[in-house]
Amino acid sequence: MPLSVADVVAQLTALIGSDAVIGETSRMGNYLNEPRKRFHQTAAAVTLPTSVEQVQAIVRWASEHGVGIIPQGGNTGLVGAQVPMRGDEVIISLAKLDRIRALDVAAGTMNAEAGVILENAHKAAEAQNTIFPLWLASQGSARIGGLLSSNAGGVNVLAYGNARELTMGVEAVLADGRLYRGLNSLKKDNTGYDLKDLLVGAEGTLGIITAATLKIFPKPEDYETVLVNITGPEAALTLFQMVRERIGSRLNAFEIIPADGLAMQLRHGMLDRDPTAGPSPWYALIEVSRMKGGAAGTLMAAIEAAFTDNLIDNAVLAESLSDRTRMWSFREQMSEVQSKEGASIKHDVSVPIAAVPELIAQGVAAAERLFPGIRPVPFGHMGDGNIHFNFSQPVGADGKAFMAQVEERLHEAIYDIVLRLGGSVSAEHGIGQLKRELLAQVKDPVALDMMRAIKTALDPKGILNPGKMLK
């Protein structure tokens, strides 16, 4: 017989103590309410282990009783991987496993537990004149375990790679409670399968990451940041190619933002002033790092060449830290501002870089055919082909009616375009609950069979984040 909720709470309390177990639904709100508020389900209990050994004890108990467990970091995920689906699962919050265990400047590594907040990882690295370059808008609340489990991207992928590429090894609790001790700091290790890469991006379905060995890098002496007026995505692609040819691997970021995004943020007082050089249909935010001893002015030389070649007609260089902060706030607040404009339909997709202009052109046309007056707000990582292809409701429209009439059909239209262009329906947010059905429709059947075989081998009882990612 399945355990009752009362039994679950009582047994977990006996196992790890009353201070580490939440059994009252009224106290679970922060653990159940994911950012987009799309999924609404309670849990049997929430546990807050303070050690890896306690995580192991909970998992062994769950395996014995066939109870589903959901690993949770900062609860910032956007596809519902970190919250319940059924209501009978136990959430394991990794928030209290929040130590930086070691930092080795010479080796270029930081050993961080899963509950370390990303911003704190940044501070720990910077205290040693280094950087951990995973950078995204939710860095004040997102935690390392969740970021690795979702293989987060962010704005520095162009220069440093995504979470998987920034991870050298992981420690993880397996479905039977055993501990995989994989905190490898070797740059070369060809002793079999790279098990780390199975666990990073698995959304907690193959094991619970409890710590990781992360790559850190020398801190740049300075940054050159410029906000450029561009006519559209085609111009952005040409400019990106030219800047990359001149700057190469020192190009940290190349982001594109439409004029509507600026208008929205100014309308809601989210920027203290306009950070751009003047009106333009689109903007490109470009940043280059300058290492110690490196020559200044590299980016400006490229921008001057772009002026000469008539690729751009206006730009503004960040002349202070406040200028740079304002420019990046303009980019990072794009998702937040849309919530202030009413209902919005969002797509986290990627295509080959050369196909970004076609994606945006075809996607906008398809959306406008479906719902005249819809406001396309595509923005994001031009440099790696990951576009957050979002759409806001028409001004004055009824949000619920808009979503009911358009969302499903617009998803279908955008994903069809993405797949025809050789892209992915999930670039950096993952699958979770939100895209589980979609994954089953679009993923290569052989790949799905391989994924299911791995899941069965590592989690034969199906207790790790049940129902997430795979049907």
C-alpha cells in the first residue's frame, strides 16, 4: 500500500529531523510556485537536507517505499522540472548545501555545492581575481545544482560555453542512494564514458547533483561594451560576422533587442534613462573582454569599420560602469517587462546562426496571420542562435482570450519553422513538464529509445523526478 501523507512526513521527520521537513501545504508555497505559475500541484512533503549524507538517506528511503522525489535548487526553472506533477512526490531542496568547498586559481577550478547561489559563486571567484562566467538574469536566486541540471546558457555562451562546458565533474546521489564521486578536475581523462555529461542537463531524472567542479577563468581587466543601432536581424548577422572575424574568442556577447523592448521598459520606468544612441528598429548589445596587458579599443575599432562599411549608422559606447550596467539591464529585463504588458507567449528556441533572420521573419509573419495586432518581441543570443521568440498580447486585448485563441496554434507554427530551419525547440530552458509532449513528437525515435534505456538503467524504479522530460 502507498504511504499516506502523514506517514511520509512522520518517517522523513524520524530520518532527518523535524527542522528539515515541511509537511504543511500552507508552508510549501515558495517550493511549489514556479516563476511562470503554469503548474499548480502540492507535494507530500518538502525536505531541506543539510548534508550529502542526508540526501542519500532520503533517496534510500524513497527507493525503499517507491516515493517519487523532485530535486530543487533555486526554483527559477521555466519548464516546471523542479515542481510536482502528481501531488504525492517529495521535494528535496538543495538550498542548505551551499558551501564553496575549494577554489584553486592555478588549476582554474571551483568546487561548489548544489545549493550555492550563482551570484555567490561569482563573488567567490572574484575574491580571487577570477570569474565564473555563467551569467543570467536570475543569478541572484538560481543555484548551481539547478543550473547544471538544466544545462543553463546565459549571455556568455559565445566565449565560455554553457553550463555543461563549464563543468569538469559532478558529485551526485543515484536512485539507490549511492554517491557518485565524480568531482574530477582533470582536463584530460579518457577512462570511459563521460558520466558527468549524462547528469548535466538531465533535469534530475538520472541523479541528484550535490556538488560540482566548475571552471573559473582569469578576471578581465576591463570590458568594452557598445549598444549599436541596427536595421534588423539581417544587419545584425552581417555585423556579427564582421565583429567575430576581427575579435575572435574575445567576443563575449552579441545580443539583439527590438525597439518595442526599449519602449516597454521606458513606459514602466524600468530604466532611469534611454541607454541607446537614438531611435532604431533594432539594437545589438556587443561586449568584448580585455585581459591584463591587452590593447584597449578593439571593439571600437571594429565598430568604426562597421560605420565605414555602412553596416551601422549610430552607436554608443559604455564610458562607465553605470553605462554598462544600464545597457545590460536593458537586455536582462526583457522577460520581466513583458509580464507588465499583459499576457505573453514565449519560445526558447535555437537555429543555426545564419538562419536567425529567417526564423524571425517567418515567425513574425506567421504570428500576425494568426492574430493581427500581436506584438512580436524576439530577443536574445544572436551569437549562438538562441532566440527568445516571445509575443505580447495586442494593446487592450483580453489576456485570457488571447492565450486561449492563439497559444497552441502559435506554438505549433513557431516550432514548425524552427524544425524546418534545423533548430531546437528548447535551447536553454530544458524540457521539464512543459515540453514533455513536444519532445516525444520532435525527437529522433532512436535518440528517445537511448534516453529511455539510460533512464531505466540508472533509475529502474522511476523515482527520480518522475514524469519529467520523458513520457
